[in-house]
Amino acid sequence: MSVGRTRFIATAVLAAAALTLSACAEDTGTGTEGDTASNPSGTIQEGLTITFLPKQVNNPYFDTSDNQGGRSAVEEFNGEYAQTGPSEASPSAQVSYINTLSQQGTDVIIIAANDQDAVCGSLTEARAAGAKVVTYDSDTKPECRDAFVNQATAEGIAQTQIRLISEAIGPEGGEIAILSATANATNQNAWIELMEAELTKPEYSSLTLVATVYGDDQDEKSFQEAQGLLSRYPDLKGIISPTTVGVAAAARYLSGSSYKGNVQLTGLGTPNQMREFVKDGTVTSFALWNPADLGYLAAYTGAALASGIITGAEGETFTAGKLGEYTVGANGEILLGDPFVFDASNIDQFDF
Ligand code: RAM
């Protein structure tokens, strides 16, 4: 049993704590309207162990969300922060990490799922053992976690991506392609589906999606996939890469090629990885949200669940430190905000 969970039992009113813990053990899905929080207007428990399990470690996006945002939130409420995870974003790579966290009695597991199904069995076991599970960035099926902290609506992300590539290419339009992360990624697949729907709107009739390829959130594979797209589709006018790894790799390829400035690129990137490519004219604009805020909100969500302030049921509210108050939406979803567009006029104001 973790320090955090031990302290939880020691400090809470005993009867209430026993009730909370047995409720945890029986909870098998996202909170529903019927669930009631045991401590709705209470404060966050001290000493909670909160571990982030990103799609992959050593990805600057997750370094920022977890090691900056997540860590600072956990420090604010005097918990114990950790990050662990695989180096490759493959579907089942996270399972053994979840099992270990469960055995260690970690109070809160915060996971960006590489696959919406592959981690469900082990997450369900971890929850039965008493852990609260928050997904962030990339969701599982709703029944496998307590809450999902969504960085921006999937519709908003898809609309922004299509608008940015359309503006960059101009009214003549042409062929476009998508360079994604892994083929199983819940988040990217949701965005791709909605981008395809967005392309059916009359204002985008001059754009034709000719291919979707996967760089697996690996720099070298993403670079090669970008190169492959240009050799297979010589008339390609634009690439959308809704992954920080993919868009940076594609930008590096285009910037060193004869396609620079002729083939447009947008996607979801971090300002620090994309700055040189905006400055050298390879990329006009790209989008993202603040990953540090995403990790910060996910940590507060996990703490609110573990402290009985929320159960993950629609309509519950909690305070996430400096970000203020949030309300749990349908399916246990908590929305961070709107996507943000970076371009030459604002990129120097950001450092992540
Ligand atoms: C990569 C990952 C992550 C995604 C960002 C935009 O870092 O694929 O899941 O949200 O890009």
C-alpha cells in the first residue's frame, strides 16, 4: 500500500474512509448521475501518489504535460509525483506499467492511452485494487477509467487543422495527405475521422485527401513517411500532421528539400520544435493547446477523484488550482479549452 493511501486511511474520519475505499473497490465505470461524491466540498487529501503514464517517455510534448504541468500541480497539493512509461507508443506497451503501478498501490494513474482497448483489462484491475484512473490526451473506452481530461474538442481540432491547411494552400486547392502517429491512437483516429467529415463541406471541395500514413510518433519513421508521400504523390499540395513528433519530422524533411514553400504543412506541434520551421518559411501556422495546463488539470482531476470530491459523474464541479473551476461533462469528460494557433506573429511568446 502506498504512502498516500496509508495516510489517507490514517487521517480521514475512519467510518467515512472505510466507506470511500469500499466504494472505490466496487466502482467499475465512469461515474454516473447516480454516484455521489463522499467529500464534494472538501479539500484534496495530502500525500496522494500520482503517476503519469504517457504514450511514450522522452516525447517533448509529454515532458511538458507531465514533468512540468503535472508535477507542479502535485507539488501544490503535497502529493508524490512520478512519470513512467514505454519508449515506444505501441498498443500494449503500457500494460506492464499499469500492472506494476497497481501492485505498488498507486493512488492515481493518469494515462494517455496508445489504444482504447489494449489497456482496459489492466486498468480495470487497478481500479478494483483502489486506484483512480484518469485518461488525458488519448482516451480509453469510457468504462475503463474514471474521467478523461480532453485537451480540446475533437471537432475543434479537426476544423482548425483543415482550415489551416486550406488557408496555407490557397483557393486553388489540390491533393493533401495526413501523417499521423500510431494507427491505434484514440485521439488521432478521432481527429482524422472528423477531418474527413470536414473535408466534405462545400468550402473545402477543392481539397482531396489522397493518403493517410503513420509515423508511429517516431522521428525517423515520420521523416521517411513524409518523404514517401512526396515521392508517391508528386502533385501533393499539403500535409497535415496531427502529432508533435510527426509535424516536426515532416517540417525537417520539407525544409531541407525542394518542396519547401511549395508543399504546405500544418499540424499539432510545440512552439519550441516548430519555431525554426516557421521562421524559415516551411510552415505558416500550426495548432496546439498548452500541454502543461493539460497535465496540471489531469493531476487535479485525479486528486479530486481520489479525495472523494468528484466521482466522474456529469455535472460535478471541482477546482483545479490556478486554472479555476471545472465541470465534469458527459461520459466523465473534462474539457481544457480551445486549440490555439501559432504563427510567426506569436511563436516567440511561447517556450514549451
Ligand atoms: C504527440 C502525441 C500526442 C498528441 C500530440 C499532438 O505528442 O501523439 O498524443 O496529442 O502529438
